[in-house]
Amino acid sequence: MKRVNFKIILVVGLAFFAAGAVFMKSTNNERTLRVAFPVKLKAAAYEPTNINLDHEYIFLENVFSPLVEISKDGSIESGVAEKMDWTGDELKLTIRKTLKTASGKQITPDDVVFSLKRLLVLSGNTHGNFKDIVCPGVNLKTVEDDCPGIRKDHHSVYLNAKGRKSFLMPMLGAIDFAVIPRSSVDPKTLKIVDFSETSGPYWLEKENESGEATLKLNPYHYFASKDIAETIVLVPTDTTKPESSLKDLEEGRVDHLTTVDASKADKIIRFAQKHPDFESHVTMKIRSLFIVFTERGRKELSSDERRYIGDKMKTVFSSIYAEIPGFEQRAEFFPSLGEGGLTQAQREKLESMRELKKAEPKKHFKIGIIKRTGYEEWANPIAAALPQADCYKETNVPDFKKYDKPDDVPHAWIASTDTGFMEDISLISYSLNAGLLGLSKEQRSKWLADYMATDDKGSRINKLKELHYQALAEPAIVPLIASPYAALARKPWKIELSDLYANNQLWRITLR
């Protein structure tokens, strides 16, 4: 028998152990966090004034910062503005003198005013109605045009809220209102051309053709610390294969799955339970899955037909998610215990409508499905329950798209989004702009203007509840399933995200 040299094995083993220890130490020193990301997009595709999908918000909230930050519990904190003071209807925002881009350029009041006017010129933000607050009746064509509600001095920016004080600061916390250094924008097109010069905790160092992007910590940012990642690597996952990101995590290719990962929340939770080297984060049940009827659908499908379709959809999705912990049927779009939830009287009226006539559609109709992975998981049972439904994979909210022909517009679409327990003007605005609450495009701006002109919160909430009720009664929207958002991180990374929001601020992933 050949003699084995255990000394050599021991020495080699120790060498590998030492090398591994050095590698682990090096990785920790570099504080690199590899993040599974659900899309392969270059940074140039992201635009704060035109956020349609969740991954866009998450990328942007990590490279840009707003004037105010929203804390984990929903309160307003200092952001790019270190102080916020009201004098009558005017909000004074004192800009941090210490905030700079990664190259050392100071973020100034001029950058702030430029960013706000840029938003008004591009006029595409989906999370607020800023124009009606600061520049009512004024259509800015260039960032040099005057807006009567925006002014600045050497240290501060002043916004006149026109009597709508309760909305302005919460709105400014949305990343639609990101402060963008003027030097990073093309002066003619206003397109962001330099993502290495940003106001956020991270900046783009490099990206490649495979979709991988490397972000670096901005040492001049107010969130910069030795406890957060110095380097973020966004690693695109294969969204054609369900749970591919979990496999990437298990096999060591990534360290963190975000709240918008394609993996189901229950799979993420079970993974953490089976793998003690990982920890999970689970929000409250703020993720709402629904079917929405477009303006075309509300015109071409009768209310009887929409009720029939809604009932079939409830049956289909109840069956799909029946055995999954944390997923439950939902009758309301906003959480029933939240400020936008229906009154008891409205619930009873809605319940009585269940007896109204329903009619099976006589003609075929189009349903767009917005789902990153496992399209067939929804499309096949829908086709079995509704033979008239022509399902296809949709890439964006229909109201945020331009179609070549009217017949290309779907009659309905299915997706999920986050909803909040508290009055959140950003989420309300997004829900309106996305067509979730049943109004026509012309009616939405009027409703929002009236809502924001109502000073008394109780009266505003009643208006929101009534709009919510009408959307369900038509029906313009049929809620299907409520579930939480979930995230995973490899230890020693610790997740300190909010359980009230779906946001995934990477500076809230910290080393223990």
C-alpha cells in the first residue's frame, strides 16, 4: 500500500486555510457586498423623473439622495438638507456644506434648484404633483425659466408650498426628487450622463456588457461609515429561471437578495431557516397583487364582464398561492387597517355587490402580465379559467407606455406593487398615475389637485377612501393577494431595512 505523506497534506491544508483566511480578511476589509439584481440595464437607462418599476427606484435611491430622508418608522429626517424650517407657507431648506460628490465637488443650492427645475421641465415624475405646489399655472421650458415658488441664496433653498405644507416634505423624500449635480447632466438634453458624480451614498465606478455594475461608497456622504459596504457589485440574475438568485446566493456568487427579488417571500424565509449563515428581512403585508382594467378595458368590457373576470382571477390566484405561508387573499387595494382602507359601511356595500350580475365575456380580450420569472405560473391557469383571455408578457405599466396602435393596448394587466399603511402622497400619486384607481388621465390630475388642496387630514382621508371604494365597486381594480416583501443577506451582513416600506437602501445593510 502506498504511504500517504500526512505532513504534506497538513502543510498544504494549512496553506489553503491561511490563503482562505487572507481572502476572507481582504473581502471584509474591502467591505464588498454582491447584490443579486433582477435586470441587465446600463445606468443610462435610469431616470429619477420617470420611475415606473421597483428595480429603477432601488438603483436610483442608492446613487442619489433627496432633500429629506424617510426613516425606518416613516418619519422625516435630514437629507441633502440638514435643516428644514417653515416660515408661513415657505419652507427653508439649509443645504449641507459637507456633502460632496465622490470627486470632492460640493453639492450646492444651485444643484438643488437645478434638480427641481429639471424635474418640472421633464415633467414626468410618477410619485408626486410638485408643479401644482410650487409653480401652479407655470410651464417651465428650460431650467433657466423662473418658477415663483422656488428661490435660493448661498446656503439655502426656499420652496413656497402655497398652503399645502403637509405634503411638501414627505413628497421631497421620494427619489423622484433626487438632487442631481448639475455637472453630471447634459445641458441640452438634461439627460444624466455621468453617474460617477452623484449626490447619493454610492457612485458608479464601472459597468460591463453583461449588466454587472460596480458602485463605490462616497466618503463625503452623510451615510458613509465603516459599517456599510465600501463596494457594491450589482450582479444580474437569470430571471428566466425561477429562484436562480437563491442558487446564486447558496453557491456564493452573491451576498444579498433585495426586496424586489423574483423569489417568493416564503422561499426566502425558508432559505434563511435552513441556512444559519444567512438572515432574512420581512416587511408587513404591503405587497398587493391585483388586476387592473385599463381605460380600454373599462370601455370595451361591461361592469358585469369585469366582475366575472375579477371573480375568476380571485379563484385562480387563491389556488396558486393557497399553500404558501404569508400570502393571503385581499379584498382591498390599500391595507384594510391603513389610513386608505375602506370604512365599515363601504365594506358592507362592497360585500352586497357580490350578488350583482356577472357576465362571461363574449369576445377575446388582452391581459398583460408583469412578472419577471415564471410567466406560465400565472398565464396557464388564467387561460384555463378564462379561455377568452389572451395573455402576454408585459414589460411596463400600460399607462407609462406608448403603443403603436390602439389595439395593442391591453384591456387589463396584472402586477404587484407596494401599498402603505399611512397616508403617503408619493404612493397615492403613483397609484393614480399608473391607473390603479380607476380615473381617466384627465380626471387624475384634477382629483390630486383637489386632494392636495384639502388642508384637513380627516377630510383628505375620506376622499381617498371614497376613491378607493369607487375603484373597487366599478370594478377598475380587483385586489387578489397580499404578501410581504422579503430580503436575504449572508452573515456577517445585517439587514436593517424598514418593515413599512419595500425600499432597499444598501446603506442599511451593515456589518455586525
